[in-house]
Amino acid sequence: MQGDLERVLFDEPAIQRRLDEIAAQISNDYRDRELTVIAVMNGSLMFMADLLRRIPLPLKLDCLSVASYHGRTEPGEIIFRQVAPDVAGRHILILDDILDSGQTLAAVRDKLQLAGPRSIRSCVLLKKKKERPSAVDADYVGFEIEDEFVVGYGLDFMERYRNLPCIGVLRKELIAQTHPPSAS
Ligand code: IMP
Ligand code: MG
């Protein structure tokens, strides 16, 4: 599986070290407010499990399942697979694997906002360096990366590679093989 990577960006120890730092920051920021974490599945599964175990505060956890990519590498429409959890009056922290176009985070944020939370922040493990509407950003970011397709540590390509322990760039020919460019 690791042979399908063009290169590794972050190995397990590098990820864990960065999680220590973000968890410390979040723990400090929420020391006197009860936190409700909303994790966006499936991509944030590993990130959520490793991050939350480093936050020694009382907190509530809910997961939200959205689909945006429909098995491709370009964003499509955001589909919510269930009703949003009741977040009225709570301090919400949205967790997602990666901030790409920002469509997913914006859609989740808008949906949760309707329920009247006291505050909403977001935390992503990865953020791609690219243009996106300025209103769409994350309050906590693990790593900034170039605008390349990455897999591993929860991130998938067509539902594969989520169980890779590291994060790496997928070899371009694997993406091209599955989705040959349309003739024009
Ligand atoms: P956005 O809505 O364009 O910000 O995309 C967010 C979602 O797209 C993420 O939660 C991922 O599931 C998926 N995604 C975006 N970029 C990548 C990538 O490089 N690798 C794997 N999944 C990605
Ligand atoms: Mg995905």
C-alpha cells in the first residue's frame, strides 16, 4: 500500500508530535467551557481518536457523516447522511481531515449554525495552500500542504488507503488509471 505513494509527507511520529501541540492549544482555549466535538466522518476518524485522547477536559462527542467526493478527486455536492446533532447553546469544535475547497467545512458549519450553538470553531489536520473564500478557514490547523492529492491516516482515494499510518502523496498514475482524462 505504501508503494502506491509518490512520497511520504508525515510519518506517524511527526503526526503524533503535532497532535500533542494542537491538543495543548485546544485544552488551554477550552479550559473553562464545555466542549462539544463534531467529527466529520470518515476522514477524521484517526485524527479524532488520537487528538481527543490528548485533551484532558470533559467533552461531548458526536459524529456527522457527509459525502462530497463521490469517489472522484474533485469536490461535488455535499450530502448529509443524517440529521445534525442537537448543538443548541453548546461550544462546538468541528473536526475534519482536510481543508481543500472549503465546501465541506462551510456546509457543516452552516448546518450546525442553524441549531443555535454558543460558539463554533473548526480544526483540520491538513490545509491545502490554495485560494478559497476568506470566510472559510479553520481555527486550528495541523499542517499546511501543497495542493496535491494525499491519502493515509483516515484520508482516502475511492475509500482506500485510510488505514495507512502515514500521510503521503498518491502516485499520479494511480489517479489517472482509475479516471482517465476525458477526450476533448
Ligand atoms: P473540501 O470540501 O473541498 O474542503 O474537501 C473536503 C473533503 O474532501 C475532505 O473532508 C476529504 O474527504 C476530501 N479531500 C479533499 N482533499 C483531499 C485529498 O487530498 N485526499 C483525500 N481526500 C481529500
Ligand atoms: Mg474523502
